[in-house]
Amino acid sequence: MSTGQIVFSVLICLAAVIISFKVFKSPLKFWIKLLVNTAAGFFMLVVLDLVSSFTGISLGVSLINAAIIGVLGLPGLGLLMIVQIMF
């Protein structure tokens, strides 16, 4: 291949990467935000588990609980506590 063909191929690949990033930008932002919120919910569950001996409030530390708390926030924590009391 000549130098011109190599440069043209690199430019086409770079354009494809830029276009695909622009197309998938908003779904990627959604998944990153969901991942960060779930991590924050997991951290909150771990802290709650550490202080459960003092408060008597205990929830299982799991990915589903962390996702619920991460997405819903403090109302999600209340929801999980109500479900734990009921069942």
C-alpha cells in the first residue's frame, strides 16, 4: 500500500470512531451514571452494615439492593426497609 492509501484508511477509521462515539454518547452516559449511582448505593449499604450493631437496621449487601438505592436514592432505602419489615 502506498502512503496515501494508509493515510486515507487511518482517516476513515478515525471518522468511524468519532461518528460511533457521537451515536453512542447518550446511552453511554446513561450506563456510566447508573454504574456510579449503583457504586454509591453499594457504599451506602456497606456503611449501613457497619453501623447496624448500633442502629439495629440491617439490609443485605447485594448488587440488586445497591442498584435500587443507587437509582431511587433515600426513598429506595426506605422502600427496602419497608419490604424487609413486611417479609
